[in-house]
Amino acid sequence: MNLSHIEHIGIAVKSLQDAIPFYENVLGLKCYNIEEVVDQKVKTAFFMIGQTKIELLEPTAPESPIAKFIEKRGEGIHHLAFAANGLQASLDELAGKGIQLLDKTPRKGAEGLNIAFLHPKSTIGVLLELCEHPN
């Protein structure tokens, strides 16, 4: 597997409108992109800090995974995402090592990335996402 860097840290929030001012006015970061990922029932806002992005995730439907996460655990860190070169090969390698995959094949995510998630039961309790820029 070829991981190059932390792509982003995903943070579940109830409201982007309420959360963005904290990151901009208190931390001094600038929101550079807001987009909705319809099939994931989420609206995202992105900030850069050094080489790493912070992704705020607001649910757009009560049955969305982010809404369920917030209901169970409250707002907070949702996942850690790594940039992976050769995403499908990485998923195949992980499956061969017995890692439980939430996505057996990459799917489209925010910012046009191909993404796949690994089940926290196989990753010491942390929801991990692998991301790759499409060719």
C-alpha cells in the first residue's frame, strides 16, 4: 500500500453555518469550498492548514451516516483520511490482510476524489478513509 499523506480530517457537525465561523474567526482558517455530496447525504466545508485539510460534514437527511453518527456520539471527529496511490490495489491488499472494507471498490466523494472507507472494527476503532485523485 502506498499512502502519501493525511488527506483530511473529517469532523461531523450539526450545522456548517454554526461551525464555519469558529474555524474562520477563532482559528483564522479560510473556508475555500462548500459542496453537497448528494448520494452521501452530506454537505461539506473545507479548510487548509499546512498540507492537511479539515472537512466539516453536515448531514442533509436524518438517515444519513453523519446524522446517525451525531445522534450516537455527538459532534466531533468522524474519520481520518489518507491519500493513497493505487486505491483499488490498496483495497485489495487490505482485504487480503483481513481488514473489513466498507467499500470494496472506490466511489466518488467530495472534491472529485475517489474514496473508500475501512471499518473501525478492523482499524483499532478509527473510521479510516482512503482517497485518490482520479487520473
